[in-house]
Amino acid sequence: MSDPDFAVLGIGNALVDVISSVDDEFITAHDFPRGATTMVDLERAEAVYADLPPAQEISGGSCANTIAGLASFGATVAFVGRVRDDQLGKVYTHDLRSLDVHFDVAPATTGPATGRCLVMVTPDAQRTQCTYLGASTFIGPDDVDPALVARGAVTYLEGYLWDQPPAKDAIRKAAAAASSANRLVALTLSDPFCVDRHREEFRDLVADEIDVLFANEAEICSLYEVDDFDAVISHFGARPAVSLAKLAEGVVR
Amino acid sequence: MSDPDFAVLGIGNALVDVISSVDDEFITAHDFPRGATTMVDLERAEAVYADLPPAQEISGGSCANTIAGLASFGATVAFVGRVRDDQLGKVYTHDLRSLDVHFDVAPATTGPATGRCLVMVTPDAQRTQCTYLGASTFIGPDDVDPALVARGAVTYLEGYLWDQPPAKDAIRKAAAAASSANRLVALTLSDPFCVDRHREEFRDLVADEIDVLFANEAEICSLYEVDDFDAVISHFGARPAVSLAKLAEGVVR
């Protein structure tokens, strides 16, 4: 096995964050679960956006933010995600490449615009999010090059990808490519609502294919439907390589 | 004369600010005058952007920022500026309208993209700017509706507009419309380099058409080619209505 070229290769949704400050009534009026991410279609995204105050746009996406953070610490990293050939797609590509992130998925030339995530910050600094996936809706197995995956020491997957059927196939293809190249596969469960939507599939994935799992207490307790973090540990008896990150308390094991 | 509908109507460049942090060497390497705004063509704007680190995008423009600030304090205001019918133009329109700024100039359907201003912030918090006007290049007299101008108690003009010939005609048309409706005309000199480029025309404008002039010490001293703020005052003896704002020391007279 040759040495990997990238410390981490991330696969996730390519989203431009549209960040604004709102009051609690805004969240209630739009019926969003506080602190979580709601997936919406274009019509609802535009209706919510029209009600929002002025915003700032910053390239984001859960996995991509992690990759950008690693790059800023000096790690050599790559990202696989899907934008369109529009202004926000160009902004997104610039922002990643300017950090020397390897990012060479060709932008889509047809279909929906580059995706965005409306980040609504309430006075308690909580972030409630509303995501329109746009071009990222169609991330699929064709976007995953097994040769590129084999160049990453770790392939890091975003749980939110599970919301789109073609993205599931992309995840499975990437996990298989990493595994056959003797690389590690990492997954973040993303948020407790995401776990609710895909509990059984996530359990199978963690049991069979994941080497490093990122989850906070709410997410991991939701995954195994237990009330207590200690009760989670028993689920990992047979998988000593699985690492569990507990938010604000470091890696558990 | 009927009561005005708007406390202030602003006319200026509609620019999306692209804000990033750079070191001093970046400014030197690209040969920008520190703290000033350099107008560039698309080719240079793209070359500089390619070298910049990740950025955040916020709707901006000198005059529009003032209008947005007034709106956030509760004033009823309007803005005249020119974007294209592209993603950044939609972002710009959203940001102004969400503050209840009256903004109804139809976006251009052809020609260059919505303009942007690369704001390079150095460690001393100084902002050095590089502007590609884009769609704003063609703001002209057709964008100025005299009936709209007559609805503003004050028409506030941005000195940077003077860099484009059609915009000069727009300024003159707006000033004439305001004057014939017995409204006030205000001008900001924008920056000392802008004053250098248009000194004679700005002097004539101030002598004949401007009621309220916004300038900091460097700008006003450049306008009259004097070294001392006190020496400036004599130039306003015959124009008692002219107010001069001296940065950080309040309005002088």
C-alpha cells in the first residue's frame, strides 16, 4: 500500500451558508425545530429567505467546514461535493481551493443552482438551519473516484448525505473503495433528527463499515435508542477500532 | 411642496463586498494603495480574487451601506443602483429590501455581472479595496426617475459614481431634479484618490449644487489642495448651507 496523499478526503454537501440573526419568534413562526437542520424544497427556501433580514454568505456544509478547518491547520486534504457552474458555485470553489483543498469535481452544467443553507442565529447563539440542497441533491456514485478515495488516509462521510438516495450509493462506493485500499472510513451522524430519519441504515453502516464515528451524546443515544451515554458503549464491544467523540468531553474510546 | 416620502434617497454603486483577511505583503505584491479603493477590470479582479483566501460575501457599496444603516435606525429610505439578474444581484436586492429600503431599479438582463468589491483587511484592521463595477458600470440617467428623487428630503450621492461617464449624467440629473423640487443634495467625496481623479469637477459640483458635503480631512484638503483643515473653511463662506463632516470630530459647520 502506497502512502496516502491526503490526511482526510471528505464527501459531503457543498452548501453556501446564508447567515442572519433572527428572534425566537421567527423560528416559531416558520415552525423549524430549534437547533436542527430542516431540509426544504426551493419554494420553501425562497419563502423563508424573503422573510430573513440581510445576510452574509460564507461557503459551508458540515463536512466541507471540517475539511477547511483541517486545511487551515496545515493538513493536506481533499473534498468531494457538487456545485453548479453559477456565481455561488464559483465562490464555493474559490473558497475551498484557496485553502489548498484538492477539489476537482466538475460543476454541474444543468439542473438546480448551487445549494445553500439558511443559518438562523437566535439571541442565545443557537443556530437553526434550513437547507436547500440544490446541485448537491444529485451527488452520486459517479462523483466518487475510487482512485481518489484510495489516496486518502481517512475518508470522512457526512450523515446528511443519507437524505438523498443517489448519495447513499456514493457513500457505499466510497466506503468500499476505502476499505479495499486498507484506508479508514469515518462518519459523522450530523444531528439527532438525521439519525431519526436513518436509524436502521446508520446502525448497519456503523456495524459493518465505519472505523471512526463522530457523534455527540444526543446523536449516539438516538442511534441506539438509549437514554444514557454509558449504555452506548456496550454496542461497540466487538468493534474496538470505532472511536466515539462525545461533544465537549473529548474522545471516549 | 408635498412632504417627502423618504428621509434620504441614495444613488450609488451596487456592490457585493467580498471580505477576507490578508497580510501586508499581499497588498504590496498586488501594488494596491493601502486604505484606498482601486478600480479594476474583470481580468484583474479575477486574478486578485484567485489569490485571496476564503472570503465572506456581504452586500455593500459606500452609499448603499449608509442607506442600510439609516434603515436599520428606522428611517424611511430609498436606493438607486444597478445589479444584474444573477445570483449576487438577487442577494443584493434581498438584503436591501429586507431592511425595507425602497429599491426598484430593474436588474440588467444583459451585460456584466453584479459588481463586487474585494475588501482586503490587513492585521492593522485597515481596509484596502479593489472594485470591479460590473453591472454598476452602466448606471446612467435612465436609472434616475425625477419623480422618485422629488420624494426624498435629501438625495445622497456617492463620489465614486464620478468614475463612470454615464453615472456623471445620472448625478447631474438627480441633482437638478432634487433642486427643482426644493430638496437637498448631499455628496460624499468617497476617498482622497477619488478626489484626485475628479478635483475640478467636484469643486464645481460643491460650488453650485451640493447642500451637504461629507468629507474627512484628507478628502477635503485634497479637494482644495490645502494642508490644513482650517484653511478649508474659507471656501464655504458663500455657501452657508454646506455642512462639512470631519471624521471623528463631528460636523464642523
